Amino acid sequence: MQHILKHGTGRVSFRRAYPAALRPYIAGEPMQLKVSLGMEGSPGFLSRYEEAAGQYRDTVAMAQRKASGAFDPLDSATIAYLAETFRVQLLQADDDARWDTEERELYRSVTQDLERQGVPAVATWKGREAQRFTDKARARLAETLPLYRGLKGAGDLDGIMVVWMEDALDLIEGLGLAVAPDALAPFKLLCRALNDAAISAGDAMLRRLEGLEVPTPEVPPALAVRPEPVPIAEVVPTVPLLATFDSYAKAQGMTPGVRDEWRNYVRLLIEFLGHDDAAKLTATDLMGWRDKLLTEPSRHGAVRKPITVRDKYIVTVKAMLAWAVEERKLPENVAIGVKVRVPREAKLRESAFTPDEARAILAATLVPAGSRMAPGHALARRWIPWLCAYSGARVNEISQLRKEDVQFVDGVWVLRITPEAGTVKSKAARLVPLHSHIIEQGFLSVVQRRAAGPLFFDRSRTRVQSESNRHFKKVGERLAAWVRADVGITDPSLQPNHGWRHLFKALSYEAEIEERMADAIQGHAPTTTGRSYGSPSVLAKAEAIEKLPRFVVAGS
């Protein structure tokens, strides 16, 4: 069974996208057909599936007729056929309402019982029900027939169009006909013929209410001559995965580094699929890719962790497909139900540096750099750990600082962390006051001696010129390697750069710095809507930072 979508509740639905070339010719929901099939294996499940598949085929066939221009002629013979069919349908509906099979049998049995008891049938409850039906039918005809006759008598063709246009369209669709959309003049004649048919049927219904025998005529035979449609290949349009991702990344304003990283995940998916078409992608494909990612070694030789597969690879595809659905490029996001089970790992330590680890790193920054070390890298090793320790900033936010980002604001020396310099996760600039301990160590004089531009790297030393080749990221990577190899902090559960961010949060708590203040300094998003209104001043943040205990390191 194809085109089946299984939901987490156990229910199943039929989902199939309509070909893009035919969607302009499909009314209602032109992207796809969605039909609930109930619980899988429930009574009638197969018949509901077949009915949905048949509905799809009929809709596509009708759209193909319209798209190919193989329209049915709305000539006098066709109009007469449609009008007579409509009149028969009205009379048949009236007949069904009057002589419902179960109701008729009940009426006959009750009437016979009462007649055997000598009670006239007209006095029975069934007789009263029949009278109510008659009264309602008379009232309905008394309202509609004068309207139809009035429109005909006045020659009000526009009024007739208003009354009968929807019925005419439903009748054409229901009989499997395709009429040219610009056939306005014959369409008006069809509406006029339906008005006449309604008057004729209404008169017959009145005679029936008088007790006269007015049989329902046979449905007229179908029209013999109909043009053959020119078949249109049922091809679901190609939705290239890479091109879709590029459009998504542009719409999201994604930073070059994240864009290139996520794009590589999409490229790996394409290699696994063997094609570059999101329209062909299924949940089964993604589950197979997930399993492959979890078992094969990465380019570094280690097996990927489940949390990496979930939060990087699958999340990337899921977010991209969600955007494609919003933009009506795809009918559904097949990644929604794809799960990656992440077992809970034992947490053997806190994420922050211990006091000894922090002091070891800061002490190592005071060791003079070798003569062969680039000036920018030497400054990065000397100052970035201190700046992270007293600000709780992300290492890349510090490594991308420029000389012009060290400013004197409201009587306070601050670091201006801004997206203009590189990457800021929140995409919002913020001012972070410098701790007095950093100023006392001579940081400002170092900044003043530097040329305008980045403090900790030289753009001219970049070998590959690329928008995503951000040198400040290399600065952070070298610092992390230095902390591991030279300082000797090798605990795999500790992040050698991000540990400062966790330590700042812990120290701010001990120093009784308000959580909102600590979040504003570190660039964390407010935890509530109320906290997003207003922000602490530079002076308030400076006072908070000075509450932090100094890192006592010999020589600092």
C-alpha cells in the first residue's frame, strides 16, 4: 500500500501530492489529497484506502482534462442533458425523502395493526408525521418557486447566475465533465436551463403533495461524444535538496559558518539517497540514514553519538523541510516522526572549571609566548581566557573583537560584542564592562598599540578567502588545543573553552548577582517575556561584574 502516513496514535491516513502542473486545475486543497483511514487493520480499512486512491485518480484525471484543453462542448445538447439530469436529481431526492424504505415499511406495519383495531390510519402518529412533512415541503416550495418564476419572468440573467452558479459547477464536476473556463455565454444558458428545471421539478412536487402520481423519470443517457483528453505525465515536481537548503539558509539569515556546516549534513543525506530530490524523500529514507550515521565512523574515525545525530543531522533536515512546507514547496514534513533515542549519560562532574583548573589556565597565560608565535595568537593566549573568565562570554565572541569594540561608555570601559565583528548567537549587540583586574594588568594599553581591526588574528594571514572561513574560530580551536595539550586539562567531559561560561554563572550565583543581570552580561535570552522589557545599564553591569571574586594568580 503506497502513500500511507502512520501517526503516533496508531491512526493511518492517505497522503499523496498532486502533480504541480495540475494544481491550478484542482479546487479546494490543490497541494495534496489527505484522507483519514482510521486505525490500521480496522473494519473497512482496505475499502477506505481504495476509495481514497480512486478519489485521487478521478481528481487527477479531471485536472488532466482541464490542463490539456480537452474540454466538453457546452452546446445545446449538453445543456439539455445537464438540465434534465438536474431535474431528475431533484425529483429523486424528493422521492427519497417522501418514501424512505424503512419509514415506508414502518408506516405499512403500524397502519395495518391500527386498521385491524378499527383506528383510521389518518389518525395515527404516522399520519401526523406525514402531515408535518407535507407542511414543511409546502412552505419550502412556497418560498423558492416564486423566486425562480420571478427571475424567469423578469429575464434576470444575472440573478439566475447568482442562484444557480454553484449548482451548475457541482453538476459539471459530478458528471465528470470539463468545461472551458472562458465559456461564459453558454454557462449562463446552463444556469437558465437549471432554473427552468427547478421550476418544473417544483411543480411536480406540488402535484405529489396533492396526492397525484408523478413518477420520477429515468436518468438521461450519458452524452455519446466527448473529446479525448491529451494525457499529461503524472510527475511530482523535483524539489532539489541542496537548492532548498540554500533558500532556507538565506531566508533564516544563517551565519556562513552554520550554513556551511548544515549544508554538509544535507550533502551527506544526498549521498546516502543517491538523488537530490526532497519530493522523493520519505520517513523510511531518513530512518535508514539515521541508522547509518549511528553505526558508521565519522571522518575523525569515531562513531557519532546519538545526541549529535539528533541535534545536528536530523534537526537540520527537519528544520529545512518545515520551511519548505511553509513555503508550499512540499506537502508535508516527512522528518517529523523520525526519532533518535538518546540514552542518558552519567554526569561525572560539573560543566564549569574547578578553581584549580581555572587558575592553572590563567597562570599559563602569563608564560611568555615563543618568538615564532604569531602576534595575534600570542595576544589571544594571553588575554582571551581572562576576558572569558570575567565576562562569561562565548570564546568566539571574544576572539572576534576588534580594536574599535573596546570603548569608553558612561565612564566605564566596555567590550562591545556585536554581530558586525562576526558571530553572535543572539544576533544582538551588547556591552560588557571590563573587570578592574583586567584593566590593572594593562589590557587597555595593549589595545591602544594595535592597529584598527581584529585584536587576535590577522586577516591577511587567511589562506583561503571564503565568507565562512572565519579566522576567529581557528583562534578558539587553537586555544582549546592548548588547554588540552599544554595546560594538561584533558577531562573529556569538560569543554576547554565553554567551561568559562559555566564558571561565570556559578560565580555570579555565589556573588549574589541577580540572574537577570548575569543573563544580560552573558547574552542569554530572557527566561520570561517580562524580563525582555528593558535591560540593565552599563553602570549596573559594571557594579555586578566587580562583585566577582578575583582570580588570584601569581604575576597577574
